[in-house]
Amino acid sequence: MYIVECGLWRMATESEVARNKFDSERSSSDKRADEDFYEGDLEEDVHFRSVSEAPRTRGPIFALNETYLEMRCGATEEKRGLITLMTLGSLIPILYTGAITTLYSIYLDILSPYEISLIDVILILLMTSMDCAIIYFYLKYGLQLTRLEMLTSRHLLIRFNRKTQQVHLHRPSYCGGIVTFPWRTTGSTGLYPKDDSLSVGMRLGLVWHPSLTGLPHMEMALLGKQGQGGSELRDEWEFIRRYMEEGPHAVPRPRLSTQLPSPIQAFSAQFEGLGRFFRKSSWLFKLALPMVWPAFVIVGTAHWFSLLLCWRPRWPKVIREAGLPGKPVPSPTTLNDYPPDIQERLLANADRWQLKPGKRPEKKPRKPRTSKSPKTPT
């Protein structure tokens, strides 16, 4: 499910009317929080020093060799299947009922020795019109929701090419398309131990800020599986960092996953990030969990159907050959790589990611409150 990635891209390319409406609904504190970023913050958060002594990845990893490392992206991959379930569960029964009723009526009219009545003709026309109307409204309004997990690329991909020192993102056009960034412009959310408590249920996030890429918008990718707290995100970032800085010999060999529509991946995704929560839950919750297993089966089956209804993503030739002897190095993505209308919208929203100059001022220590003693009567 690519709903987060689609939302981020729509925010970056938002029209003036939509943005004004969005800003009018926000509180002043939210607006101040968005503007409270300094250049010093970016310098501290984008570094390539070691952050862990145990580099490891939770996957899925699709390829690892001397040239590149390829991983799965996707902010809500564990929820994939819900849109498929809603679409197939509502659209197919309606169309099936209408088509069967229409065809059966035509079949009876052909075999009937009597003349076709006006009511039969009206019924056939109504059922045919209803089916056509459902298909029309689905193609116009429903398809853009369906393509967030069906009839699209099977996975969002990220490729780290250590020979060219570049990072490539593979996404559908409605999520930002395929882009290329220099490795040294990559920021990570898995850097500091103080953030370990916030990593429960989160994925490792990689960020490319406009001040480093030269683009008017910020890019983000959420990698792999959900974390269960602790240092998992830092371990995964250290795995990627060591691969890019030192090579594949500096990291443990991971288990590779397939890009085929595997039912194992579809059902296991429902339990991402639940291991620690399940271990710490009460015995009553553990007793009740087996009672809801049919829901996991239904959603897992819908997840698998969504994978079957998608196609395997394919990189452009220049990225597939990048790092090979005699092959060109892909050019980093620039504003000119986008259509003119998208360029205008990206520039119109560029102020969202502006940084304040200098470093963040130190907070002044709060003065302890002194309790006023009551006056004694004289």
C-alpha cells in the first residue's frame, strides 16, 4: 500500500487552493513546529559515522553483491490487502450479479416461443446501464485508490550502488517516480540511542533534504519491516552504511527474498512489529488472539491477491548497468527531469522545507517556581 508515499508527493505538488485550505485548518503551534528547523540540525543529522557495533538487516533484501544492495520500501506494507479486499469484495459481486441477470434474461428471451415483452427490454437495458455506470465511476474515481496496491509496481524499491556512490528510488509516477541521489546527501532516522523508544512500530527512514540535493522538495523512503524498539533501526542503518563505505565483506550475509508474489510474504507481513508487543501482553490477550485468526487469513489472502495483480518493477537500463565497466554513471535527479507543470508546483511549495540559518539556540533553563508564603497578620 503506497498511501503514505502518494500523500507525500501530493503535498509536494499541491495546488495553491489546496494548500491554502490545508493551512487554514492547522493550528498556529503546528505551523511553528514545521518552521522550527535550523541548518545546524541538518548538519548534525546527516553524518556517516558508526552508530552500532552489530550491523544487521531485517529485510526484505532482494539483491546484495559487489555493485549494489537492493531493499524493499513502503511505509504501510503490512496493511496491504485492505484496499484489494474492499475493491474485490464490492465491485466483483455487483458486476457479477448484474452481468448474470442480464445474460440470463437474454438467454430466456431467445429460447422463449413468445415475443419479447417491453418489460424484459427495459430490465435488460437497466441492468446493462447500471453495470456501465459502475465501471465508469470506478475508472474515474476508484481506480486512483485501487492503484495504490493493485495494477501497479509490486514493490517500492531502493538500490544502493556502492560503485557509483548513488541511491536510487523506484516508485510509480504518482508517488514521485524514479529518482537518483548522491549517497552523501542521505540522512537517516536511525542515528541516536535516545530515539530507540520511538522506534516501536516504525521503519528506518532515509531523507534527502533540498539543501543537499538541489531539488525544491524533500524526498523520503521508509525501508524494510517495522521495528520492535531497541536499536533495530540503528543496526539496519549501520548495515547500509558499512556496505556503502566498506563493501559487502563488512556486513553479515543476509537471507535474500524473492520478488515473486509469495504467499509467505503476504501472511508474514501481518505480524510485523508484533513480536515484542505479543511477548509483553497479558495472558488474556494471548488467549483471545487465536479467536481472531480468520481476520488475519482474510487480510493475508487479499494481500497475496494484490501482489498477484501487480507486476515486478523494472529499473531503467542506465541504472541496471550502473557500476559496470565502461557503462555511464546515472545523472542525479534535477528539477528539469520533471514535466513543466510539476516543476511549477514543486517550486510553489518549496518554502515548506526552508531552514533557518545558523544553529538552534540553546534553551534557557527554567527558573524554579517559588511558592509565595502567605502574609502573617501584624
